[in-house]
Amino acid sequence: MTAAVAFEEVSCAFGQFVAVDRVSLEVREGEFFTLLGPSGSGKTTCLRMIGGFQFPTRGRVRIHGADATRLPPYARDVNTVFQDYALFPHMSVRDNVAYGLMVRGVAREERYRRADEMLELVHLPGTGARRPAELSGGQRQRVALARALINRPRVLLLDEPLGALDLKLRESMQVELKALQRQVGITFVFVTHDQQEALSMSDRVCVFDRGRVEQIGTPEEIYDRPATRFVAGFVGSGNLLEGAAARRLTGAQGAVMLRAERIRIEARRPGAVPGVVKEVEYLGAFIRYIVDVGDRTELLVNTARRDFALGAEVTLSWPEEACHRIPQGPA
Amino acid sequence: MKNSHRTLGGALALAAAFAVTAAYAAGPRQSVGKGEGRVDIVAWPGYIERGATDKNFDWVTGFEKSTGCKVQVKTANTSDEMVALMNEGGFDLVTASGDASLRLVAGGRVQEINTKLVPSYGKVDKRLQNAPWHTVGGKHYGVPYQWGYNVLMYNTNVFKQAPDSWAVVFEEMNLPDGKPNKGRVQAFDGPIYIADAALYLMTKNPALGIKDPYELNEDQYKAALALLRQQRKLVARYWHDAFVQIDDFTNEGFVASSAWQFQANILKSKNRPVATVVPKEGVTGWADTTMMHAGAKHPNCAYKWLEHSINPKLQGDLAAWFGAVPVRLEACKGNKLLGDDGCARHGLNSFDKIHFWRTPVANCKTQGGKCVPYYRWVSDYIAVLGGR
Amino acid sequence: MSALARSLSTTLYGRRGLALALLLAPPLLWLGIVYCGSLLALLANSFYGLDEFSGVIKREFTLKNFVELAAPANRDVIARTVGMAAAVTVGCALVAFPIAYLMARYTRGWVRAALYLGVMLPLWSSYLVRVYAWKLLLAREGVVNWMFAEAGLSWLLQGILAVPGIGGPSLSISSLGTFIVFVYIWLPFMILPIQAALERVPQSLIEASADLGAHDAATFRKVILPLALPGVIAGSIFTFSLTLGDYIIPGIIGDSSLYLGQVVYLQQGTAGNVPLAAAFTLVPITVMAVYLAVAKRMGAFDAL
């Protein structure tokens, strides 16, 4: 099966600054694919190269097998939900949603009917006559979604669409977006810097750093078996052990990632690693301890129970498979 | 008091009018004292020169040295601007043309001049001493400054012989070069130009009974307007600014127009083929008078300037500079700048053929007090220019 | 002294209204007396008459001036001026839009600064000098005519000048010339508001339009133009009202047909017919009031 979107050695430079550096990746038909990375890592530039708002300086972009490297946006079977929604302020909500049909010459009656259907789909029935400025942030986001979906694109691009929403709304929109994707069955390419969001929604995640792909994999792979130190550090809360500390605590050579929630913290367990509680943080769903285990090494421990006070002597232990050796790549 | 309301409205004008009438009532001054250190004059551009443009033309510096009166000049480009400035006040003197002078007198803006305090007054050209545009009811309201005429300026390449009639700008015809005059002649764009049309009709159609081009009854006035409407078809652009006309004759192919000698002098100095002529019908002209504001703050310096303004040297230099004629005939001889033929060239010998600008009023002598007043000239000339 | 100042400031602090009134009194007095006062005086004057016989203003209520306004010659002047103002406004908008578009969307840094300077620079030099310069450019012996001749297009220029109503013996002696100079002189007042409006259109809106399938022309028509329209209207208020009131340009360039400003000047100054002049000045005021009301409906002031 051809990939919905494929990058072949794609680079994009702005003057001296290389935003995307020889990136190759494939987005499969129908999957929820997330580009994850800190700001400035090149993920948005990649998205813009799929949408056609930015052309690569090198390499090739394919959409459904066809070369789309320098195709203008309007010639691509791809639609975008913009970070700021980019709703047309001088048009009603209905006209905004129907815009893609209007420029294709669909008759007014037909396009309004379909626009209202789309509004129904994003749970905004009856708002068609309003102006975007009269809607809340969440509602605008849904309008942007409806507008992008009305052309029935084979790929939908979403550029941090939930960034401007408050936490509660964001969480419910995450669920809704995922459900919507299943319902319409098209490929979603989603950009975010929020690893939680990426892990919870995606079929696969591509982690970016400084213009390069660090790792592509399912959320589980990314979380449990980070390919690089950067991924280990960026995704989830974990302990990255190196050198002497790694050897002493895990018996492994090189870098080892030990997830904080896999560590058991007890008052005394024979054979376990002894340490002293340096910090206790209450984070609602769990407690985070910072435990000094000697050698100037501190381990993060996430646990459900609050049993120990500051300065308490404790022992830490973990199952063998909780330690993940990070392959020695270019540092 | 009644007249002082003439051109103004509102409370401001009333206040000004009271101030004016107060001064007006005092009558002419009887003596000239020590100068106040300055004198403020409203003048035509080029009328009061201190050598800034050309070192040869300076009749201010010497006056300031000998009297201690600093001369401050505010130039005005139209008679109306002059009237407006004088209405505002704050000036001592104004070089008013005949279409402004009577308005200033009637409005009470200027004061009577005691000619005894201007020692050289008796040497002024006799024809001007009691001219009607500054003498009202036997009282003098100013000292003549300079005069000139509105001649017919023509292109000597087109006219091998000088045209002898204004017909070349009023009637549709072929000029001596065989091409029509349409689009190649100009006329003045001020309403006062209606008088030029009336002047032409005086000769062309004596049956109309026009005696004075500034005094027209309804029929005469209608005939003049008809002539001007006919002229509108010939004139692509009217002139109102001397320098615009100079440019038109240089760059736009105009070959005949009413003009001041000033334009002709400048065009000739640039070796343009132009000359001027006084056609058989006569010409209109302008005569300017230096008048003193009713509320002048520096009357002593003002009287000193009035005397200075008619000294032969100044008069000759100014005539040369402006293409005008001195009001003292001895200024015509021996002036290096003017040359001995200057006065003749500028119209001295045509005095009798000149009908000097006056503001037309309803109450006129020659038509039994039934003349068309100036405000109608304005409205109708606007209509003529608009093609109505 | 300081105690007094403190008690004064305490008093004022407690009475915000008083402090505000003290601050606003001078400008409001200025506006009220000088501005509105003179307008009212004008209005009052337009209802006075002129004595037919002596030409003296009679302070009695009459509507004669407004009847006279409707005389054919005066109707011509009004129609000519309003027509010219409308044509100049359209002309300015057509010329200014591409320039403003270029400035707002395709330039940045020093190139944009240079363009700004280029647009503003003419405003720093004398208006009269520029008008006279144009007279020379458009003259029969001028550069424009010469360029047409050099390009072998004299027939075209002559053809245009032969059109009755806008033509004449040369460009500088035609309504077309008046129009050209008006457009040139007021152009900056159109470019700047359009440029400001275009600058406020987010890039993402244009990308969104293209993303949804609109070609560049459709994006321009459906998104950019509607969003720039308030700027065009704001600019048109300038060009329209400035043309309505101008009396210099038609005096120097054109076929000597008179415009409103010139007629007001003539009636007021030369003729001393202040009442009729006042009635005339009410024409542009009325026209502008209607224009502004329409512009407001079209949302021109939402963007200000």
C-alpha cells in the first residue's frame, strides 16, 4: 500500500538556518500520525511542506505516491486546521465552512446543506449564521475542523489545534478528535509539542529535535523503548542513567532509561538500592519523590501513596525489564 | 457705519467695525512725528523689493537706514486677498488696485490721507492726483503708486504685422499663419474681464450705447456675456497667474492673449517671439494706490513711506521691474534700469486709451443708475467659464 | 504650598469627573467655539441675502442662496466637482492598491522603509511646486507628449485628447490632466490606509484560502479584497474630500472650468457675496456627510 504522505530526504532551510534536515518518513493511509517535538524542532515546517505552504529546499514530498514537492496548496488533496484557526472574519460560520465548496463552484444551496451537515458533525448545529468573532475558542476550533473536512480530503493536517484551549476542553477535544478520525476514516497528521497529547491520540508518533527525526514508532515504543536520549528525556518522566551510575544501579554499559513509575519505593527491602528522600511533590494523581542514591545521582520515583517524609531513608527496586538500554547513536 | 458692514458677517466683524469707525471719525492726521520703528505693508509680489532677487532692485534698504522704520511686507496675489488682509487688520499700508480701493474706502478700512504731509504729492502725474479710484467726495484715500495696461500680447512668428483689434481673441477666425485661432488664444479668468468684452463691443457695436466698460445696463451686459460665451469656445485655458501664462506661451502653443507688459518683458528676455500692442478699441488697465489702514499702528512711518514711495528713483526702478508706468513723469528719464523708452513701452502714451479697473456698482452715472453690480459679474463669469 | 498641592490633588482624586472636566475643557472649548462656532456662522450666513442694488449683505432670512445654487451654472460646478472627486477616488484606489499590496505583502525591512519614504516624500515638498511641475510634464511641449511621440503613439494621445469632456489641446489643458494631477497629489492618502488594512490580514487566512482550493485570483477576490475594503474606504474619504475642497489644481491644470473651491473663493473674495459662498460651502459638507454615512455602513471605521 502506498503511503498517504512520504518524505524522501527532505530538507528545508531559511537562509542559514536549517529547519528540517534530511527527513524521511512515511505516513500510512488512515492512521493518526503525530509530529512531536519542542518548538523550533521542525515539526511545523514539515506539516507546512505537506500542506504546500512551504517548499522543501531539497528532497521529495509524495502524497499518495504522486510527487507533490512543489505543488501549490490548492492542488493538493490535503486540508489544514490552522493553529489560530484562520477563520475568515468577514464571513458567517456557514460561509466559512462552505468556502472550500464555493471555490469549487458548488451551488449555494448544495454547499449550505453540506456545511450544515459538517457543523452537525462537529456538534455545532444552528451556528451557521453567526460570525466567527461571536464564538468561543472551542467552537471556533470545531468550525475550523468542519471547514477543513468539507472537501473530504484524504489527509487532514492539524497544526497544534488544541494549543489555545484550556486543559479541560483540550482533554475532551482530544477524545473527540480521535473519535472523529475513526468516524471519517481519513489520515490525520497532527502537530503538537505536548507529549501527553501525542501519546494518547496517535497511532504512531514521530519525534523531532533540531530538524531531525529522532524516532518513529507507536506510543508504546516511543515511551517504553526510546531510541535516543532526547526521546527518553522528552517523552514521559524518566531517569536517564549513564556511566558509573548506570553500571552500579543496572549493571548495564552505556545509557539506560528507567521510568519513574516503574520504581518501587519501600522502607527496607533486602538487595534494593538505598537512598534518602530529598524532595516530595504532590501531583494529585500521584506523588513524586526525588531520592538521592549516592554518587551524586538522584532518581525520580512516581508512586500512588504518600508514605515517606523528607529525609526518610528508603530503598528502591525495579523489575529487570524496566531498564531500557538506549542504543548508542550519535550523541 | 452702514457701509462698514459690507463684506463681513458675525460678531468679530462688528467689533472690528467699531474699532474702525472710531479711527475713521478722527479725520486725517495733521502732522508727522518721529517714526515708530516699523511699518507693515500688504503689497503685490515684486512691489516692495529689497534686493533679495536682484541686487539692482532695492528701494527698501535706503529708506530703513534714513528713517529707522523697518519695512515688513506681506505679499498678496489677488485684490481679494488684499481686502481680506486689510479686514483682518494689523497692517499700516496696502498697494490696492482700482478694483479693491473703492471697496476698502466704502468698508471704512482705510483712512483719509492728508496730502500736505506728503510733500511730493504735487509732483504726481496730474491725471492721477484726483483719480476716482482713490478720491471719494473730494477726500484723498491714498497716494498713487504705479499703473499699467492689459495689452494684447501676440506671437511675432504668427503675426508678421501687429493685430490691430481684440477680434483675434473674441471672434473665430484664421490667423495670418492660416490656422484657426481656436485653442491658441487666451483670456483673463477674473470677472473683471467682462469689461474687456464690453470695451470691444463699444467699438464693434456702438448701437448698444456702452459709454464705460465698468458701467453696463442689462442689455449691454447680456451682449458682453454672449460675446464671452462665444469666446469660451476659442479659449482652451484662461490665465490668472502671470507665470502660468508665460509657461502657456512657451510650452502650450498659445499665440495671442490679453496680458500685462510684465509677461511680455520676461518672454522677450528669454528670446521668445512675442510683442505687445494696444488695439484700436483701447485697453483696460490697472492703477495702484498706496492706502493707509484706518487703524494703522505706525502712522508716522507710514507717512514717511508714502513720501518715499513716489520718489523718482523708486518709481523708475519699480516700473522697470514690474513692467509698469511711474506716477511721476520725471522718473521716465535717466533711469538706468527702465531706459528712456521704458515708459512708452509700458503704456505711458496710451493713457487716454486706458479704462482703469473699477469695481462695478449698481448706482452708475452713464446708464442712469441701472448698472449690473459686481457680484453678478462674478456669478455669470463663473457660468461662462463653465460653458453656460 | 505642598500641603495645598496635596489637598488639591486629594480633592481632584476624589472627584474624577472634575479632574476630567479640567483636562478636557480647553480642547473642548476650542472645538466648540472655534470649530462649531465658525460652522454655525457659515450656516447662518447662507441664509442671509445680498441687496440687489448695492451689493450689501442683508441680515434677513432668505432661501434665495439655495435657489441660486440650483441654477444651471452652479449645478454644473457641483456636478463637475463631485464627478471629479469620484473619478479621482476610483483612480487613486486603482493605482494605490497594487502599490499598497506590494508594500504590505512582498516587502520587509529596508525595502519597505524605502517604499514608505517614496510614498511620503512628495508630502514633504511644496504642493504648489509639484502642481507646477506637472503642468510642465503635461504641456504640449512637455515630457509626456514627447514620450508619446517617441513611441510613435502620438495618434493615441491625440485620440484621447479628442474625446469631448475630458480632452483639450494638450494634457495640461484638459480635464484628463486635472484628473491625473489630482490622482498623483492625493495618492499617498490612499496608499497608506490600504497598506495598513492589508498588513492586518493574517498570512494564515491567505494560506487557509489556498488550502481550501482557492487559486490566487479567488483568494484575492474572496479574502484579501473584502478585508482591505475598510482601508480603501478610509482612503477614499481622504481623496474624495480633498478633491471636493481643492481650488489650486484646477486653477493651474485643466480647461479653466471652475470647481467648488474656486467658486467659493470667488464668491467670498472677489464678489463679496459671503451668503452665496456660505451656501456653496454647505454643498461639500453635505456631500461628505452622506458619503461618511454610507462609508460607516460599509464598515470603514471598524478598522480605524
